[in-house]
Amino acid sequence: MSIAQKQHCPSCEEQRTFMQVATTNLNVGEKTKWRCQECGYRAVRIGSAVDTVTA
């Protein structure tokens, strides 16, 4: 089952639905990969330290 989340997409420049495509546990936190359903923009989050959606 996929997890969906509304986020601002830097590529589309508006709110879009991002689907979770992968999750991995690291020593610095959980690494989660997301993909925009509209344009395919990919983002990565690692715990609360790294978030490429807002980068």
C-alpha cells in the first residue's frame, strides 16, 4: 500500500500529491523517498535533518 502526502512541488510550483516510493532505516533516521504524481520530481527525507522537498 502506497502512502500519499500533499506537498509543494518545486518543479510544478504548486501543491501536488507525492507518493512514497521507498523507505530505509539509517543510523541518522528513516530515509523516505517521495515522487510527485504529476511531474515525477523526486524528493528525499532523512529523519528531520534532510528534506529535499524544501531545499
